Amino acid sequence: MTPQSRQVHVDGTAVTLFEQLGKPLMLTMRMAAREMNLWERVWPRLAQDFTVAAFDLPVPDPATFDDTRTLFRGLADRCVEVAAGLGHDRFHYFGWTGGAALGLHLLVDQPDRLHSAILFGTIFPGAERRHLDRHLDVLGTLLAHGGTEAYTWWWLGSSLTGGYVEDHYDELEAMVVRRLDVDAGRALDPDRILRWLRALFHPDITPAELAGVRTPTLVVATPGDIQSARRLRSAIPTSELTYMPGPAFSPYEMPDAFLASIGPFLRAAATGNPTTPETNAGLVEVRGQGSVAGAIEVRAKEAVVFLHGWLMAPDDFQPQLDALSSKGTRAVALAQPAHGASEAPPAGFTMGDWVDRTVEALDTLGIDRAVLVGHSMGGMLALAMADARPERVAGLVLAATTDEAWDIEEQESYRNAVSAVVMGWGPEVAAQLAPVLIGGEHLGQHPAFVGSWAHAVARWDLPGMAGLADAIAGRDDLTHRTPSVTVPTAVLHGTADDAVELEAGRRLAGRIPGATFVELAGAGHALPLERPDDLTAAVLSVTEAASS
């Protein structure tokens, strides 16, 4: 049962507390006053697994500090003090915009106090900051001429969807009134607000400092801050990225979707075992309840590496991973760019760039040579790897793929599909793409698949799909180079594949000397899902041939 909130005081600080005895503490923080109730729709869900606390920090005047680092360090210290006053030496932290900026300082300056961190709406600019300065100029004009009330209306209007603002005007008007009352009590005038915004827009935490962070961290991105989120994800080695395709105030306007996007990280954090991406192929950090142990793991230099298809996922290969594990064979399934927690590629990304990125991943994992198992676009990548870096490829299993370049019409059709995913992914778009990408056989046997698929993909960095589309649509034709492949190869193709025609698979197998062609009657495009046993048999066969 979710506890009711109550008000407590810790050394003079009023705290809204959802107390769950025995549950870890989570501090939720943004610099907007609690009375605006921006958190109220997610607090009850968070309180199912955590003792949740929220309080108003003073909004300091940067003019009274020598530097913003000192300013934020004082706020971070206050968070630690309040947590200790509530009986918790360590805590989970959920920071939103100004609270996220504070979260960066906690990660760097107070790492021993944090179990995990969620950062939403973080401003983490790159080298180009002139656009931020212009934005601050606009906000300065608004504050100077319209005051805090006009600024607050702009803030709400730009952070919620137009439909929500239209349908909930009275609700938002009451929020504005509450904010004006609270800010008046905190002596927040327009000039001070603008100085605070300038401090937020020019954070003094450096990538070099973030490179040392070891706290499990979830970076949550929306369309408006995706570039900043990607930079942050790249800077923090123990972070992962989830994408929330909604407005800046998603926790308020669409709390269910927002909570679903952070749900896996929350559940892991609540158990005391949040996962972090591996950052070193030899040195492993083993995390448990309140402790970290170092270990050295000796890993095989050869492996089977799985490369999934577009809008698919690494765990599609779970049956093959299990089969290889039972035989003591090292197996790795990589999340492709812009899929899962993987960083999205930039515009103009090429297949050559993709090969380089994959080789870099193999180097990080300590894999010198691999049997590549590629499904659809993963197969295209595997073929490009075999062409550009043949010394890294021990064998190929190619499922529902082709070595032939697309003509202009096919490229345009694919880019249109990518645009639909980027602009409007949801159950409707998923239902339109499923018959082509998945296959009728699997959909008929699993009627709930489309809904769960739509939900999973919604968490990814979908705007980054545009860069991936550049590599896929613009890839080279390899038909004249495929005959040079000399490693053991199996090609699998379904007779009912509506994404890549059966004959393309047959032609591919015919061009590779000694390749085995497996025709799967009635199967569609998603062979890892539709025909896992056939794929497993091919993987085991090629792996055995590659090792002999």
C-alpha cells in the first residue's frame, strides 16, 4: 500500500515525506517550489519502492558567490544533511532540470552518499553555447518586461503540449498563482531568477570530472534536450540513456508513460542492484548491497557476436545465447546505435563509421575475432565487417538480409518509415510496421507482442534513428565483393519475408563460396523471434566449423 505524505522538519527545512519503513531513501529535487505540485503524479509510484522525500532548497543568488561551483556545493551539502536527518547516510537521487544540475555536483562531489541517480532535463552544453546565450537574452527581455508571471506562463506553455494547456487552463492558472506566492516569500525577483538561469545554462562540471563517476545513473531525454542528454550519457561511464517521447513536463502531463520509461532502472535501483554499463574489459566492479568489490575476469578472445535488426533488441537472441553458454562459448549481443541504451549516431553516419564503432566495441570487450550473427540490418553490418575487417571475422550467420544496395525508391520508402518512427512512434505506428518487420506467423501466435514492442521501443533514443538511416539507406553495394568471403557462412531466409525478398537471400548465399542456404517455409522477417531453433542450429554449426 502506498503511504500518505506527511510534513516533517529537519533542522528547519520542511520536508514532504512518503515514508516506507525499511525502504531506501529517494530524494526528488527540482528548484521550482513544491507547491506547484509538478511531482505529485509520480510520487505515489516512487513511494511503492522507496521512502520518498522532497523539500525546497533556497534559490541562491549567484551574485553572492565567487563561482557557481561553490553555490552548488552548498546545495549538495544540504541534501546530504537532510538525508542524514531522515536517518539515511546514503540515498537515491532523482533530479529534474535545476535538480539535475545539482545531481551532477552530487555525483562528482558526494559520490559516497549516492546509491543511484536519475537525471531528467539536464542542461549539459557542448562547445557551442552561443544559442544558449541568445535564449537567455530572450528570457531576460521577458522577465524585464513581463515579470515572473509572464515568465511562468511561458515556462508552462513551452513545457506542456498545446492540447494539455488548452484543456487545463484553470489548473495551470492556479499553479502560476501558487508559484508567484511562494517566490515572493523567497524574495525571488526577475533579476535574481535570470542570474540563476545563467548559472544553470553554464554548468561548471567538466566531462573529465564526470569520467570518474561510478554511480549507476539514468539519463532521461525528451525531444527538446536529446543532444544534451547524449553528451551526458557519453561523459558518465556508468550511465544509460532512456528516451521519453513527450514534453518537458512529462512527469506531470503523462506520468504513466514517464514512469514506464524509467521503470527498469527504478526496479533495479530498489533492489539495491542497479546495473551499470561495463567500462573495462578486464577490471570488473561487482556491486552489492552498499559495497563495491573489484575483480579481474579473464575473457576468451574469440566469441560469437550477435547484431540485431532495426527496431529489434539484443535479447531477441536469448535462445542462442543460452545454447552457447551451455557449451562454454563466449557470446555477446550488442545493442545497435539508437537502440536500447546505445548512443545514437550523428547525421551523416556511414556504414564505415558503423564498422569502426563495432570494432571499437569488440576491442573494449577484449574480442579479437568473432563469428558474427546478423539479422536484417545486423546482417548488412556483418557483411560490411567481413569486407572491411576480415581479420576480425571468423564466421557469418546471416538472417533475412542482403548484400545488395537499395535503389532510390527503396531508400525513400525506408527513410519514410524512419521518419514515422522518429516523429510519431506509438502503438499505431508499431501496428503498421509489425506485419513487415515481424511477420504474420509470430504476430498470430503472440497477439500481445505489438503492445509490448511499442512500449519497449518508446524508451529508446528515437531521434537518433535518422543518423542510422543514413548508414543503412546509403550503404555500398557489396555484391561484387561478397564472393571474397572465405569464412564458414550460413544464410537463413523465410519464404514469407515482406521486408527482404526470399530471392535476395538466395542470391546472397549463391555469391559466398561454400555458404549454406536455409529456406524457412512460412517464416517472415523476424527469424530470431519466429524460428529460434533453426537460428540456433545454424549458429552452432557455423561456430563449430569456425573453431575447427
